Amino acid sequence: MNKLQLLINYSVNMKLKTIIILTLTVLSVVSISSCKVSQKKLEKQRLDSLLTRSKVELNSLLSDTCTKTLDEKEKTLATIKSYQLRNLEVGELINKTEKKLIGEKKAELEKEEVERQKKHNEELELNKVKKITKTLSEKLENNFQEIAEAENNSQADKLIRETLEYFITDQANVLIIIGEFNGEKDYEKPTTIIKYLNLIKDTRKSINKIEKIHYQNDKIKLLELKRK
Amino acid sequence: MKKYITVIILLTITLNLSAQELSPVRKQAMDSLALEKVRDLSKYISIIGNKDTDWSEANRVIERALELFMPESSIGVSTLSSNQIIYYQIAKYFERLMQLNYDKIKIEWYKIQYISDLIKQPDGKYVGVITIYQRFEGTTEEGIKYVDTTKKDITIYVERKTTQIDGIKVGFWDVLLGDIKVSETSR
């Protein structure tokens, strides 16, 4: 009897264990399967989100109101391309954006070239003006000295007439800087070129040097002088 | 407490006054400019008085010389033969100088210097006095020479003004000469 009882107990235990093991196995299979489904769902959500964001970004890049620099636009496009999204609409947008950015790059290079050329021309013009100014300054200062040292009035007057040829009018303004103090220039009372040349003639002294020449149509409209 | 307030007020006034004063270098530039104008006048007087100067040229120089003066300024004229000093309006003086009855005239100014420094007045103008010595030498047709040396005091007015020329803000010192008084006459 006892043996029979033991056998029955053993048989019940074994069944129970089997049931438990089977239940656990079923549960883990279901769980793994459910996890896989969840992961796929998450991946899909991520891709959908990337697609939406990429479309928005690409449309923004294609818009004329986009405020990003060309460099920033290129970086954004490269990032979107790196997602390798398999979507027809995104693919088309990427193509359009690439074409647009190539155009923009070309335009920017052309603009840079125009600006470089403009700067180069300005430098050339400035150097030309500087050279002319230097030559003219030397010529004028030389004339001033010759007027001061003229042997007689007629010689001085001849030099004055010659010098006036460089000015738009004999009434062209002359400013004489007597000093610069804390960035502020002190001038003599403004005068005209005819009066200044006559002053040199009358006083027989040329005490100022040329500081700056202001031109108008290749002639001097204003002369800035400074004490030597 | 009252003492402290008084000291603070005095200090503020002193600081304000010193802030308005010109730096010594700037003042020196202004002094030199005024001296330069007196030197210019000496050249003009020499040209106007010179009998070799053309009439038109003398008139041009008179115009320039008049620009150096305050309106209504006068100049004292003395002679060795009289103690009297006659004052002429500056334009009249130049006209008279041009017509002096000598065959040759030589006028020289020397020892041009300040006897009273340029000092700022309540109206903002600077006023000073520059003294000069004038040697006059006149020779008649007959070869008779008249020579005298006169010490003259010239009142100088300097005013700060600003203007705009071709877009450039120009702050300038307007130097004008006032009355010229005779202080000594000798042989």
C-alpha cells in the first residue's frame, strides 16, 4: 500500500513539474515574441520620426527664407543622407536640395570672386591715388618753397598761377592743422588756396607741409596742411 | 561738517576750472599762432611801406593786413620831433603808410614777444599783449634819412570757433589783433 502510495505521489509530482516547466517555456516564448514585436514597433516609430524630421529639414533647406549658412546647410544635408532613408519623397527632396546647394555654392564662389576682384581694383586705385598724391604733394610742397624763395614778385606770381592749375578754383579751401591734442585737431582759421599762396609770397616762408589732398574730378578741392 | 562741504565745493570748482584750461602744449601752439600773425603783419607793413611795391600789390596786401584786425582797431604813430602820439584807424594808417613822402622806406619789426600772456576772459576769449620794436628808416629824394625806433604794444584776441568744411568739423583759433599802442619812441 505504501509503495502504491509512493508511486502515485511520485507520478503526481512528475506531472506537476512537467506542467510547470511547460508553462514556463510557453511564457518565455510568448514574452520573447512579444519583445521582438515591441522592438520592431519602436524601430518603425524611430524611422517615421526620422522621415518626418528629414522632410521638414529638407523642405526648410529648399525654402528661400532659410537663414542657415551654406556650410550649415551642407552639414544638415550630409546628416540626413547618413540616415540612408529608403523613401521616395525624401530621395527626391535630397536631390533637389543637392542641386540647390550646388547652385548656391557656385553663386557664393562667384560673389567671393567679384568681391576679391573689387577689393583688388580698389587697392590698385588706392595705390594709384597714393602715388599721384605723393607725387603731387612733392610737387606742391616744392612750388610752395619756390614761391617763398622767388627772386621777385613776377616769378612768385608765375609759380602761383602754375600751382593754381592743380585746384578746382582759386577759392579751394585750405585747412592748416597747428596741432593735435587728445585726438582733437586744432586748426588755423580756414583760408583759400589763393590767399595761402599769397601769404607764402608775402611772408617769404613756407612753414607747412601737405597732410591730405581731397580731390574732385582729378583736381584739388580741399588741401589739409600741417606745421612742418 | 560745514568745513567738509566747503572743501568739496571748492574742490569741484577747481576741478571744473582746470578741466576747462588748455594743456600747456596746446596753449603753446595757440601762443605761437598769435605770434605768427604779428610776424605776418610786420611783413605786410614792410611791403605796404616799401616804395618799390606796386600800387595794386600794396592794396592787395592792405586787404590781407586788414583781415588780421578786429573792426575799429587803431594804431598809434609817433615822431621824434613831437611828444604827441596820433592814433589812426588801421585802414587809414595803411593808406597813409603807402603815401608817406619818402623816396625809400624800410620798416623792420624785431623782438616780437609776449609782455602779457594770453589769459582766458569770462567771455571765453583769450586776451594778451605782444610787444614789438619797429625800426623805421625813410630816405628823401635828397638823400636825407629819418630813422626812429618805436616800441609798440599789440593787444591780441584769440577765440575758439568751429565750422564745417566739406564734411570736416574744423575747430580753429581765430586770432585777431586789436589796438596797437606806442609805448616808447627813440632814435
